Amino acid sequence: MEQNRKHITGIILAGGKSSRMGTDKGLLKFKKFSFIEHIIMAMKPLVNHLVIISDNPRYDEFGIERVEDIIKGKGPLAGLYTALNYSKTDLNLVLSCDVPLVKSELLTTLIQKKYSNTDIVQFKTGNHTFPLIATYRKNCEKTCIRLLEKGEKRLMALQKYHKTFSIEISDKFKPQIINVNTPDELKTIDHEPYN
């Protein structure tokens, strides 16, 4: 059984530079909707409040609250710190803006009650983990700022200090966790029969 959605904040990290794509990834179109709209549709049934972490005012058009990074230019760890600082809930569902194939059914796996004593729950395939499709407890906020003060930018660094569980993703769901970072990767998903 999943957690009560009234106690979950949904957070979309859209503050990256998108240097490999050459444009803001969250605003790219896939099957008539922008990446960020696909992610909003997947997250909305599971959370009581959604927020986009980005300095780009173009995201305001989606009707979701937007919060600017507290610490600028310090990568996804700074984005997560801003998100957790803003959040009023203990449990937070966090996604990057470049996973347009993700669906609610998959995300439900992350918020099951059996993980209630775990600070971070993420997906993995083999040795590769996905800390930008994950849940984070509010108590990770203090660790984020400590790491940022030491010059750290990577989300993975948090896992050394917090109880983390990685869910092996089944072949059925692997297409949903594809990160689209380049024009070639965008072409690939456009030509595949993903549902």
C-alpha cells in the first residue's frame, strides 16, 4: 500500500544547464506535450503538491509553483537542497525534467509504506542507480547543505550519510527511466513505440 498522498511533495528539478541538448530539456516536446508536462501527469496522482525548481520563468506557464535555486550553479544537489528547504512534508518524490517516459505506475513503487524507515529510495539497473527518480526524506536537507559547503554537487554523495534502498527495475519499466540528454536521444525515443 502506498503512502497517503497528502503527505508527499512532488518536486521536479529543472535547473540544469542542458548543455548537451542545447536548450532547456524540460520544455522540449514529445508526443504533443513538453517533457515537464509528461512528468507532471505522472506525479500529480501521487502527491498533494507539486513544485518546479528552476530559475527559468518560462516554467510558470504550466500553472505549477516554481522556486528558484537558493544556491546557484551548484548542480542537482543544490536543486534538492532548495526543494527540501521549501517542502513542508517529510516525504518528497523527486524527478529530473528529462525523463518524459515515466508513468505513475512506476513511481508508486517508490512510495510504498515498507520504505517508511528509509531516507532515500531510488531505482537501479545492475550497478547503475537513478538518484533523480527517487524519494528523499526532509532530514536529507541538512546533509545537502553540509556537502554543498564542502563543494560537493552530486546527489550520490548523500547516500553515504543516509539509509538508502535501491529498487532493481524490471525490464518492463526500463524504458520509463531513460534520460533524454541529447538531440540524438530525443530522436531515438520519438521513433520507438513507447506507451
